[in-house]
Amino acid sequence: MNDGKPNWWSRPSTAPEAARIPSPPPADSGDDGDGDFPLPAPQPQAEAEVMRAAAESGAGADTTEISDAPRTEVPEPGTVTAAEPAPTVLLTKDEPAAEPVTGASVAGASVTEAFVAEAPVAEAPVAEAPVADVSQAAPEAVGQPAPQPLHAPDEYRTPPYGEPGPWAPAPPVQHPAASVPPQAPVPPQAQPQGPVPPVPPQQAAVPPVPPQHGGNAPWMQYDPWGGAVGGVGLAPAPVKKSRKGLALTGALVFALVTGVIGGGIGAYVERNGGLTTVELPQADGGDTDRAPESVAGIAAAALPGVVTLHVSGGGSSGTGTGFVLDTKGHILTNNHVVDAAESSGDITVTFSSGETARAKIVGKDTGYNLAVVQVTGVSGLKALPLGNSENVRVGNPVVAIGAPFDLSNTVTSGIISAKERPITAGGEKGDGTNISYVDALQTDAPINPGNSGGPLLDSKGRVIGINSAIRAAGGSGDGDGGSAGQPGSIGLGFAIPINQGKRVAEELINTGKATHPVIGVSLDMQFNGDGARVGEKGKDGAASVTPGGPAAAAGLRPGDVITKVDGQRVHNGEELIVKIRAHRPGDKLRLTLTRGGKELTKTLTLGSSQGT
């Protein structure tokens, strides 16, 4: 209820709920008889009793009787249910009824309006069922006091409490459903022959009621819960849209949206590498210590004693490597590394820690291709230990450290691939005074230009050689790969044995000069046969065998061909020089030679000469 007016779209669902509605005191209808209709409290009655009570109450009585029995719900169209009588509510006024109400007989009563509730839907026409007797009759019929109206007078005289106003539409009347016993089954009627026009389900469910004529009611009969009223059928139920089509449309829209979103995500992932930051697995720091005999262990121990030399002078400059011999600052390197700074050049030494110092030449020797320089004012120098090259065997692992192509502190590793490999390097002057002869250790550890003068270490980190030369791809080369061929390592590197380097370094430090062992003969370097041939004439026409020298004492003559030294084969004069330079002055050699087709063996003691 809103402001004393009923809510037209609600109705009591049960008789007890309707009974709880308070009954207001009756209102004065006025002299003109147009007062509000008194509405008694709903009482459960059958349709026949309501009409009988209306007839007995007499004409001219303005009464309203409302059945408060529970209302029967309307089933969906097409649903077959048991036939039940339709509850009826009669509003009577002192006017003759135009036609009797279908389904009830009212004698001697004038009916103004009849509102018929909706009837259940049945498969076939159903005959009107008898109405059961109800003990409770209308209040006027049993002598009870007239019921009071449910609502106070409506000042706007809005129906159903007064005459219809000029602007108010006809309100619907609420019909509480009546409780009626179930009807007996009705036998099916014979169907008429011939085609029968289809009847709408809603019209077939409720018998048509002719429209009322006359009276003062200007509105049509209307039951919001009923079926056809006044001969007018209900509008057909709206046709439901196909759920299959809606589902298909929704699926297509969903596929389109997900495709667009998926494409955008895929493009983002492709461009950015994923939706989240990539974190790759990584091992922890662990133990950084390495075994002393491993390459890492050897390099870690030796690098502090290896230096890089930058030399300039005489219009040229170069880079080489050296290593510390003692704590006094003596550093051993190759002669061809510092040769440019012999007179007025400049030598700068850079240690592995990055510290630099100026150095000066202590001594050098072209025949051995060795030189010693010294730095001053540097503390904390670490000298590398020296090994024994006589104990080296082919296949022993080695590590080379140097500055190839000015890349300082470069570490490479390999093995000893050969021993006592006779090589010569230098000779750029053309007179042979700067040719070096080396009985070298061959290694496949990568050695490149800039490695010259660096240490070759054994598995215990001891120096066993001084890297001096490589074989280039286009032919033989000297210390920095110098030949017409392409420079760079091809796995053929050569190192001066440390035994020879130690002796020469000591002489250079002590005297500034190195001594060379000699046999006192001049060799024919143009001889093409196998072996080293003693020349017929020496330099400047002198004798080829030095009088009083080691060879003369041993009995060698011009034209003799020396084929072996201490049992090792020699194929030319250079190899003979290499074998002799591998010894110290004063050592004894056993030479095998041929003379006049005969093979002879001679023993001699090596002499000494001053190197340059």
C-alpha cells in the first residue's frame, strides 16, 4: 500500500493473508447513491454460493462480494492439467444483467459486471463442472452485519471506490482464487467431421464472455491474470529467438576477440622475448682455486713474472715479451726484440699488474738471438723458476705466455711436438753476421708475432724454453714469423732450450758478451750433398782449417764431409753449426766424416769465440 492506495500489481496469495487486511469503517455513500462500493473482507466461497447470495440480497442493494479462496495459477500454453472451476467475482448494482454469466445461474438478480478468472488449459472442451456447496454464504444472506469497505473514501473518486474520474483509467480487479474440490473426469465428446479451424490455445482454455452493454462502466473488463475477457483473445506469446543462432554469434565474437588478443600477445612476446624478465640459470661462484699443474694454475703462478716490452728506435718500433730472471730486475728476451734500441732507442717494460718501468740493455748476442735488459726502481719482482730442457720429452704438455699482436698476458697451451729441431733465423744484413742458429724445441702451442722472448713452461710452471720463431704459411720464418708468407701460428713454434739460454744469459749479465763454441773450420755453404763439407778455402783466401784450432788438432782436412755429430745425422752446414752451438766451449764432440769414400771418426774439443 502506498499512501492509502492499493498496489495494483500485487494480490494476496492465500486466504489467511487476505484475511489479515484491515477493514476500514464504511464511508457515507451520499444522497445520490454514487458512493464507493463497500468491499467486504474476502471469504472463501464457491461460485454458486456467491451468485445465490447475490440473488437473495434483493435489488437495489449495493454490495460487493469477493471470494477470497486461493487463486489457481494459469499453466503455460499447451500444458495439460486437471480441469478446475474458475473462481468468479461479481460486482452487482441495481441494473438488469444483459446476459447470464457463463457457468452460473443467477435468478432474480441484476448483474452489472461479471469478471471471470482465467480457466485452466485443457486438451478438449470440458463441460462445466458442478460447484460444490459451501457452508458460508454471503453476509447479508445469513443476517450478518454489512461488511465495511476496505479503504477510506477516495476523494478523486477513482474506481473501484467511486465513479470513474475523467482522467483515471479503469483499474484491474484482483481475484483471489477459490478453493474448489476437483471435478469428475469428463468423457471426451465426439469430434465434428470435416476440417476444424485451429483455435488459439488461450481462447480455448476460457469460454468467451460477451461484452456488457449499458450501465455506467466506461471501461472494458480486464483481468491481468485471466485469459480472454469480453470476447477479446490474449495476444499471442512472443516468439523466442533461436538460442542456437545467439550461441553461434557469441562464439564467433568470442573467437574474434580472443584471436585479436592472442595476436597482440604473440607479437609482444616475439618482440620483447616474453612477458616477464628472462633469468637464466647460472652456477654459483664455487671454488676458484685450480690445481697447480693445470693450465690455469700454471698461468696464475707465472703471469706476475712475465712482461711486455715496447721498443722504439732507429726509425722502427716493435713489441715483444720477456720474463724476470731475478729480483735485481734482469729480464731475458730475444735479441731481435730489442735490436732497434741498441744505440739510442727506448725500451718500456709493462708488468702483468699494469705497472711500467724503463729498461736498458745489459747484453745481447745475435748468434743465439738472446738479450738481457734490466729495470730499476721496481720492487716485488717475481722471478720465474728455470727447468732443464734435457729432460723434456716429445708429448710433454707446455704453456706459452706472451703478447701476440700486442695482446699482453695471452696464455696458450700445447705439447712438445719435436726436439733438437735445427733452425736459423735472421740474416737480414746479408753478410750472415746476424743469423741465429738454434737447436730448438718444437711446440704446437700457438705462438704469434709478439710472443718472441716469452717463456715456454712445463707442467710444473718451470721455464724450459724461450719462444723465438714460428714457421709461417708461406715458408720458413724467423722470430716474428718474418718471411714472405702470411704471419701467424700454424702450429709450428720454436723455442730456444733453456739450458742454452741460461748459459748465454749468465755470460751477458756478467760480461756483457756471450761466447760461442767453435771447431775452427770454414764450411762450404753451397755444398748440395748430404752432410757439411769443409771448404777448400776460407774467408779472404785464408785456410779453411784454422791452424792450431780444434779441427786441425783432431785431423780434419779441407774437403772432408762431416755426416754425424755424436751419432746424430747432419744434412748441411747449418745443421752442423746448430749442433755445435748447442754445446759449451770445451765440450768434446765425436765427429763422423767421409774422406775419399771412406768413413772416419774424429774426436775434438770445442774452442771458444767471442760473440757479437
